[in-house]
Amino acid sequence: MAEIIGVVEQLWRYPVKSTGGERLDSVEVDDRGLAGDRLYAVRDGQGKLGSGKNTRRFRRMDGLLRLSSRLGHRLDGPELFDPLGQPVADPTAFLRAYLQREDVELAREDAVSHFDQLPISVLTTATLDWVARAAPTAAVDVRRFRPNILLRTPPGTPPFSEDSWFGREARGSARSGARLAFVRASERCAMTTVAQPGLPHAPEILRAIAQAHDTRLDALAEVVAPGRLGVGDTLTIG
């Protein structure tokens, strides 16, 4: 039996991977995810992408989270903003000076995916509220967890209710057409604790998630059917 699992309260897109994103009223969902999400990244001379960690694909580049990006209706690339929120005229030149690396550039996704794991992250207000209670000395904010969708859940919904969605599909309202298949949770790293504009360093957040839920937080999804999502849309799971 289908049940409403929540109402879309916030939508977020991150045009440049590992930078602050833009909050949207509505967005197209295509086979890749939210249109334009992580479509660009900072890429170094070895082809690795700027991130908060070092892996086979990613290179840790401290400071990216102090920047922000916005795509809006632009078709020729994103706008990049410095730590004071001022637009940058030449993103690649700015990044080389800011990161003190001459081998970096702002690059559009090609053969190497910019996503850490799966394309869409959904987080509930029930889980976000739990983090605030579990780490009362920290400045807890949705921006620390970088979801695409913050879902307002019904009163009484327990934290980590996202776990019950894995292996199931959700759909937006009739006008939306979008359908998502939930697969697993994100494994959280130090990015949740890093300082960013308006939010100080907060290591207690990751400690709380690690102790209570093995560093896992949110529900990651693949796109089953494209469509459009907007703030106020319901998500129903079958």
C-alpha cells in the first residue's frame, strides 16, 4: 500500500562539486539526477576532482566548501562565488590563485562521474532534528549534509526512517512524473564537520552519527523516471 513519506521542503543543487549550492523552488529531474547537479568540478592535472577526501577519483582540496556556485538559467557554465559571496569573473584563474595550484581548472563532467556515489540524496527533517539533539553544541544545518531533497516528515516520524525505503520506489505528485529508486545511505565523512560560511567547524556532528548509525545518513536514489519536482510536492512510496 502506498504511503506519503513527506513533503518536499527544500531542493538543493550543487553546480560545482564540493562547493556550496543553490536552493531552488523547482527543478527538472533527468536520468542523471537533478538537472545540472555536480555537472562541474575542480579538476587537477592528473584528472582528479576536487573533493573533501582522497580516493582513486578525488583529490582533497581544502577550501572549496567556502565557495559557492549557482547555475540558474545559464547554459555556458556556472557562476562561482568567493568566500565573501562575491561573483568570480574568471573561475579557473580564481581557483588557481585561491587553491595555490596552477594545474586546476573548472571542468564539465565527461567520462568520469562527478558523483561520489548515487545521483540523488534525500534527507528527512526527522533525521536532521535528531542530529541537532545528538550534537547540541554544534551549529546543525542542512547545508552540512548536502542533500538534494530535504523532506518534511509527518509528526512522530523516527530518525533514520530513510533506512526503511531501501529497495523501494517513490514517486512525486501526479504533475511531477518523477520516480526514484532508493538504494542505500551515504557514508559520511569529515565534510559534515568542515567550516563553511555561517557554520563553524563541528567535529561532534560526525561523532554522533558514527556512534548512533555507523556514519550513515540519508537515502541515496537512482532516477527511474524523469520529471519535475517542486517545493510542496509530496513523495509517496510503494
